[in-house]
Amino acid sequence: MRVVVFEILFAELLHERITQLPHDPAPDVGIDEHPVGCGVA
């Protein structure tokens, strides 16, 4: 149950960052760092 909720939240965060990417190149760094931090956690 906990894993499912985490996956949904992670998918939403990732989707938001990808959606913002075309509008502002800055979030590109966030997208790069996000998966790394998630993997370490």
C-alpha cells in the first residue's frame, strides 16, 4: 500500500517537472537530480 502511494506521488512530481521543462530550462537540473536522490533514498 505504501509503495503504491509513493509511486503515484513520484509520478506526479516527475510529470510536473517534465511539464515545466519546456517553459523554463532551469527545472532540467531538478529532473537530473530527482531520480538520483530517489534511488539513493
